[in-house]
Amino acid sequence: MVDAALGGLGGCPFAPGAAGNVCSEDVVYMLGRAGIATGMDLEKLIAASAWLSGIMGRKLPGMVAHAPAFPTVQA
């Protein structure tokens, strides 16, 4: 089980200085690069993160959403 949040939003209001949550799109990317299938569509997660960023009116902390696509390895 992995706990993550789109764009890394959220966090614990009771923990002073809490940095927020791990970004779903970053976790899906990391697991995919490790060969672990998640059943989630990374491109759609990135698009949803961009939409959410616009709604929030600020840049979200997810790294994958701000980086160019990594080349796919051909077997």
C-alpha cells in the first residue's frame, strides 16, 4: 500500500513545518521506472496535476509534472 496525493497537496495540520504529502504522479513514475505496474495512467495524472495547479493558483511540488518526459526503454 502506498499513500500519496495528487500534486502533493495536503499534510498534517498538527505537525509544525510538515512538508505535505508525496505526489501521486512522482510515486507512479518511480514505481513504473522500477518495473512495478500500478494500473495508473501517468500522463493523465500529470494533466490532472496541471489542472489542479491552475485551480489552486500556485505551482505544486510534484517533480514529474515539471520535467520533460523520460525516454521509454525499448526491449
